[in-house]
Amino acid sequence: MILANVFCLLFFLGEEFYEASPYEPVTSRLSDIFRLASIFSGTGADPVASAKSNHCLDAAKACNLNDNCKKLRSSYISICNREISPAERCNRRKCHKALRQFFDRVPGEYTYRMLFCSCRDRACAERRRQTILPSCSYEDKEKPNCLDLRGVCRTDHLCRSRLADFHANCRASYQTLTSCPADNYQACLGSYAGMIGFDMTPNYVDSNPTGIVVSPWCSCRGSGNMEEECEKFLRDFTENPCLRNAIQAFGNGTDVNLSPKSPSFQATQAPRVEKTPSLPDDLSDSTSLGTSVITTCTSVQEQGLKPNNSKELSMCFTELTTNIIPGSNKVIKPNSGPRRARPSAALTAVSFLMLKLAL
């Protein structure tokens, strides 16, 4: 037993727990597919009709309406259900190959709906669990150790790359809104679907419609002193908030709304003025405003409008002090040369008139 543990330790020594994904990062989102899922799942439709609907059955019907989806689905169902002998219920290798072809060649709007459909009862959840024909592609007589299964997967370059991609896109992140790296549900769901058809094929562990738990067909029995690492590996499937949130979001037809990095403040709206000129380029928050501007601002406050100290306030003042020639629709900009209204000149004229009358 000790020698076996030492062998296991030497075997895994030097292997990274998480390997880098060889695939390009997924930058697109599930917007279009989520919209389809929202329509198909009945979100926004009659709640009574939606509650009675079996969304996984609807997904299978939708697949049958697409020639490519129907053809490849019929192919893997036929192969995975073909019994070879009483001792060997199917050809697992051929079943896996047919499943890989289905998920690689059929658009996600069909495959994702079948894998991640939302359920309200056990009949629907069982149909969802049976999507990949688990009796052939998933289950076995005994559950192998998860680290042994990982070791077998890593001997195959394609399985190894798919597993690394799953860890890269579905590893729980507690620094994001969704617990997914870069808040990208599509990357996680795509990586999950990419592992189907290999020794590490994951699936739903039961037909519980209220709780989503997925796992590869393995356990951590017989891990010895590697049990902690084995449990950590298994939890990336069974207790993964990123994967769980992505599946639930797709089933509900809702994508994540990322909050803006900097909050936007709504400025107080000024009274609307027809043909108002824009803020002059040479006007800033520190620009001295004339008497006519101050008088106008006082009237705005008397009307009960609440001003603020932003640039929009200066713009508001500039718009309000625009001069319009009486009897015409012509607007005179404050900086339009000789015609510009000068408050100081007006005060000088009034003072001169009062002085003349006094004399």
C-alpha cells in the first residue's frame, strides 16, 4: 500500500493541477443563444403554459426540425443503444466518437438547449440527464478514482486539452459577478460540452429538478494521501458556482448584465430653449459669468429647479443667456463679435441717463 502511494505521488509529481488551455480565449457572448433559450423556455410568455411545458422535450423537437441536428442525433442514439453482447452493452468508443461529432458539428442553439434546458419536474430532469445516453457514454460497473481518471484523460492529447480548457473557463472565480472567469457564461458552457465524448465525460448525477449537480463518473475512494487533491478536483464539477450559474442562466434565458466601471451621474435638466447654441470652446467651469447670466440663474432657482455644480450647469447658463433679436427668430451667440450683448455697456448707458436727468 505504501509503495502504491509512493508510485502515485511520483506519477503526479511535476503535473500541474490546472493546465493552460491550448485554445484561443472565447470573447463572444451567449446573447443570441440566450435570446433563443428565453423564447423556447417560455420566459416572458404565459406563466401557466410555461410551467406545464417540458423544455427538454421542446429542445428535442426543435432538433428534429433541423436536418443536421436530427441526422447526427439519430446517429449517436443508434450507436450508443446498440448492444454488442450480454456482457458488453455497447461500443463505448464508437458512442463517444458519435457524441463528439454531434456536439462539434451542431450549432449551440440546438445542443445547448438539450444539455442545459430548465426543468420544473423529475420527468423533464430525467430527459435532460438521458441526453448523452449515460448508460453507455457515462456510467460503468464501478467508479474509478478521479485522479486515475484524470491520468487516463491526460494521456490523450485531445481529452487533455478539453479538460484544461474546462478548468480555464469554468474554474470558480470569486472576483467576478458571476463566479466565472471574465463573467463569460458561453466560454464555460462551451468547455463543458467539449468534454462530452471522452473518458472525462460529465453528466447530471440525478434527476433532481431543483438542484444542479454534475460530475464525471468517478469518486475519491482509494486516494490515500492524495485525497485532498482528489476532492479538490471533483469539487470543480460538483460544487462549481460558475458552472451552476451558467447552466441556470441559460435555462432561464438570461445573460449577465455587467455593471459599468464608473457610475454615471444624471445632471439636472435645464429648461428647453429652441435653437440653443452649444457651449463655447473657451468657456470653462471657472469662467466669470456676466450679470445677465446671474439674473437668469436666480429665476431658474425661483422656479424650483435644483441646479448642480457640474459642467452641465454652465451649459445651462449659456443656453439661458442666449439673446434673440425681437421680432425675428435669429439667435445671437454670446461670442458672435460686434453683436455680442455686453452687460457692462448697458450699465454704463443707464448710469449716464440717470446722471443727465439729475442735472
